[in-house]
Amino acid sequence: MSDDTRIIAARFTLFVRCANCLRDTKRCLEVPQADDAPSDIDELLDSAYLAGQRFACTQCDSSIATIVGIKQNAA
């Protein structure tokens, strides 16, 4: 299945802060449709999908960040 035809269960904007340089950035996260796909922020916070996401700061290449906010977008 190509990326253009996959079904998105939910879309979120993650606001993250780099632990090294303290730069704030945002990242769009599209959750593909699956039986256990998170559909709201509370489910996302408890999900394995979020735990599997990786971060790399564009300024200092640190791989450690803290989520400082989440916004749910229309899917």
C-alpha cells in the first residue's frame, strides 16, 4: 500500500523541547489506522506508537527531548 492511500486514524502536532540545546520544535504525527491506533491525546500518551517515535534535534543532533505539548488535528 502506498503512502498516498493509507488511512489515517488521527493526526497530532507534538511540541518537543530538546534536552541539550533547549530549542522548542513541533512535529506532525500521523497515526495510521490499526486496531489499537490511538484516537485522542490520552490514548496517544499511553500508546506504544508514541513510544516508538524517534527524535533528533535539527540544531544539535541530540536524540533526547521532552514532549511539552500535544494538539490533536483533524484527521
